[in-house]
Amino acid sequence: MHLDYHQIDAFAQRPFTGNPAVVYRLDAWLAESLMQQIAAEHNQAETAFVVREGAQWHIRWFTPTAEVPLCGHATLATAHVLFECYGEAGERLDFTCKSGALSVTREQGRLVLDFPVVQAADVAVSIELERALGVPVLAARQSNELMAVLESEQAVRDCTPDLVALAKLPGLGVLITAPGLQHDFVSRYFAPSIGINEDPVTGSTHCLLIPYWAERLGKTEMSAFQCSARGGELHCRLQGERVKIAGQAVLVSKGTLFL
């Protein structure tokens, strides 16, 4: 069996920036164990698999070690592949996944993700969290991720967490954020417990970040920057119980997997 794949840098305008993802458009689902093996073989933060089901596309995402319920950058990458590599018509793609309905539209040269707001509860800042991050934490929120608010963009950039300690904290990963200097807010995301020490640019975490910063800043349209080593810019909008996350993507490679 031969399977074609495309590797995309998402939330990027040029290669080797943003967040890489591998995309497979399948005619039918593979065994879950095989998809996990393929994701481990590519060893990218996410490998996306998508199958057309009626008018929608069913999408699933795998890190090198686990399937995840929601992924922004690999959805952006998948939309880019479907539009640009497979010639899907129209300006909108509808997806279904473990987190419900998603869509991606083409607007003014960008791809715009339509994702659900993720509700998070305020929690006490634990000693374990501050020790793992090695910096003071002003506030914390918990959903399926643990979000820590830091004092400044510089604190976010300078943070060098203890990844072993982070992996023991509740949630899929730990998200740190602060007000930005040239953007409304900045962030970084660490998920060592699911095989991602640091994710370069994470669309799904902005489902928490956008409502939080919209409330703090008193605005619904914001610019964001994930200040990892590769870095990536995201254009954000809060719209009721949905968030719009816009960015660009570039094809960097394609190939065939032989099974």
C-alpha cells in the first residue's frame, strides 16, 4: 500500500517557521494503531488524517505518542492541502472531529479556523507549577490544559521549565502567557506528557487564550504571537462561543509512504 502525504508549515509565511504538520488525505480509515505508528515515524508535533464523509471531512490528529482531541495548526495545514494540493472548490471546508464541528474558510489570503471556546476555571497557583516553570505565576486556569499567566513577555520568552516536572502536572500540557509588546498577547506551550516538549505554534490553546485576553483587554479582535524558537503569528477574534484563528501556511515537502 502506498499513501501520499504533504508536510506543511502552518501559521507561517515562509518555510522553516510556524509549526510543521504532516497531512494524509485518505479514502478510508486506517487502523488506529497504524495511524499512531505513522505519526511516530514522521515524529512531528502532529500528523493529521482526513477522510471525506458526505459533505464534511472527518479529521483526526496524532502526536508521536498519542491521539489528541483538538489541534489547530494541523487543521490549518489540512485545509491548505485540500485547497491547494487537491483543488477543493469553494471558500469553506467543514470538519467533524472528537471536539465537534469545525470549519476553515479562505479570507483575504489567510485561512481562518472556526473553533469552539474552551471553558476554563480559575485555580490556585500551586507550588508545583511555579517550581516546574521556575518563574512566578500571577494566575492559573484549568481545562484540559493548565494555563499560567506570567508577568511579562520577557518572562514568557525566558522561561526554561523542568519538563519532567511539567509532565506530572494535570492536563495535556502547560500553557504560559502574558501581555505582548508588539502583539496583544504572547504564549508558549509545553506538552511533554504527550511527546511534545514545546509546540512551535498551537492553534487549539488559543481557544482558552482568546476568551481570557478578550475579557482582560476589553476587545474581541486581537493579534497574538507564540514566541517559540520558530515563532508564529495568529490573528484572533472572539465571536460568541466560537473563536476565529487566522494564519497562513506553506507546503515544504511531499512524498509517499510505503507499507
